[in-house]
Amino acid sequence: MVNLNDVKKAQQELKGIIHQTPVLTSALLDEKSGNRIYLKSEHLQKTGSFKLRGAANAVIQAVKEGARLVTAASSGNHGQAVAYIAAELGIPAIIVVPEDANRAKVAAIKAYKGEVVYCGTTSAERIPKAVQLAGENNGFYVPPYDHPHIIAGQGTVGLELLDQVPEVDAIVVPVGGGGLIAGILTAVKAAQPNVKVIAAEPEFANDTYLSLKNNRITAIQGTATIADGLRTSQPGDLTFPILQKHLDGIILVAEEEIKEAFQFMAERTKQLIEPSSAVAAAAILSGKLEMADKNIAAILSGGNVDLRQMELFLPHLPKD
């Protein structure tokens, strides 16, 4: 299992590669929640999400071990992160995307000099193709979350946050495959075990909630939640045991609550975040956190929004 030393090692590896992202505050958010809220702004990270931390740590280690090419199966934040770090290290990256991939996301991968290969419409089709391409080219397949170097890299978010907000009482983290929250749990529970770490998950993509309830990894069928970065079918084999051991709670949020949080963040804090980030904000704004007068950090995991889809992310409010 990944430990605090692994996260600290990743932090050293990532110096000069990633941003130390800022912590933002909002008096209105404090007032509405009854807490002091600190927004760890990974949407301002290079490539627009926390994914660069894990991807960079994994690719750096792979290059040290002789990899001359990297592959990934992703049309979103992970694919962009892998393409970016590969270009920075001077090696090629092949990103396998679905045949119906969003054109804006494909364009972003290409902008980071990634080669795009189309394959099927499901991860069950894309992943074997990415693994195959890595094997054929003396390369390394970079998984999105279920790998020790990925988890350790994501854990650097937790270490940074503890330095920036040493008085933090609880951290709310959006959960999909679990790489981000597993890394944060690894770092935070070793460094400051009294800090609570709470997962936030869409009701429509509740695989982590069900897995924790059933005490075993439980898969769900496909989901149409607007939080597209959290549309995993089940937690990872490596990430789930970390959640089982350390997680202090999990909050499910409805689609309308995600939309309301997205709108609040855009209008009142002037931060454009993606719906997956809004899940953490929704857990706080909905009142489901059930804490008062505490120092609460929320992880804004990414900000890669397709502006042409903005209307889909807004709540159905009555017209004036």
C-alpha cells in the first residue's frame, strides 16, 4: 500500500513541473455553509486538473525505468495530463479515445502533442488497445487512478493543503475511481490523523458508496451524471482498500445540487470549474456535510469545461 514517504517522494519529483495551486476563500460561501471554507484550486493546475500530479509522477518513474513512449485510454483530463508530461519529457504519447470523443477534448490532447487513436466507445475497448500499443512500442501504459505512482502523485494535493491550511478540520474530495482521495487519505491520515476526509459522489454514479456499504468492490452500470470525470463503474483494486481503512464518510449529491453548486461557483466566486469539481462544493452547499463552525477544505479537482455545453450544467430555475 502507498505510504506517506511515497507521497513525499512524489512531491520532490514534481517540483518545477506542477503548480502549487492556490487556496481561495469566499465570505458568501462561509455564510451559506456556516463554516470557514477553503477551496483548493486544482482547476488552476497545468492542463486544468489534478490529474497532472499522478500522471507526471508515473511517467517520470517509467522513463527512469526505460520507457520510450507512454499511452493512456482517456479523452479527458487524464489524457491531457499524460500528453503534456510526455511532451515535457521529450517522449511520444498515444492517447486512445472513444470514437465519439468530444472534439474539444481531442483538440486539447493534440495541443499537448499527443497522438490520438480512436477505438470503440467504452473503456473496456480503449484500455486493451492502449496496453497493446504500449507493449508494441517499448512503452508504459499510464492508468488513470489504480497505480501506486498515480496515487502518490495525487497525494501531493493533501500535503500542499496541510501546509496552506494547517488548521483544517475536514477535507471534502470528489470521488470517481478513487486515485485523488486515496492519495489525500494516505498523506493526510499519516501527517494529521485527526483531520476528517470525506468523499463526495454523484447519486447517479454511486459505485464507491455501494462498495463501502457492501464492504467489497461493487460495480454499477453506465451513468449519465453531468460529473463526467466521476463516471467510473467501480473503485480501483488499489484505491478501495485505502478508502475502507481511512475514509471518514461519504456524501451523495443529486444532479440538481451539482448544477446549483456549479452556478454558485461561477456567479459568486468567479471560478469556472467542471461539474466533477462542483460535486465537492455541492456536498457543502446542500447542507449534507452536517458540520458547523469548522475549517473545511473542498478540492476543486478540475476546470476543463466545454463552453458549448454550459447550459446543461445549469439548474432549471424558474424565469423571472
